[in-house]
Amino acid sequence: MDGAAIEGRVPYNRKGETHGRIVEAAARAFRESGFDGVGVAAVMREAGLTHGGFYAHFPSKEALMAEALRQAMRVKRAHWSR
């Protein structure tokens, strides 16, 4: 199958899933060790990926931090609006 949507189903998005795993791993690592205490290689290892794949998802570690912060705010906002 070429990944095209089957009627009634959401197409599988491996890149999106991988991207989310990286953001989640980074958020945990940044909370535990701070921005300067975590390298890209450690984040990728925590996500179960190779260091080389990082730049297919983010232009920089700073961009990853910005996305991790946005995700944290979305989660908090959803929690607060309950």
C-alpha cells in the first residue's frame, strides 16, 4: 500500500508520529536536565531514533525547544479548560 487513505480511515503518518516522539522525549529531558544539559543525540536516543534523523524534523535544538513549549502549553490549556 502506498499510504493513501482508505475510505473511512485516517492515513498512517509515520513522520508525524516520529516527530511527536521526539517532542515528548525532548520535553522530558529539558524538564529533568534543562536546555543546556541535554544534547540532540540524547533526545534522539530517548525517542528510540538515530541522531542523524533529527534535522529531518527540526532545523535546530532551539526549534525543538520552542515546539516542546508549545505542546506543553496546549496540554496545560486543555487541562485548565476542563
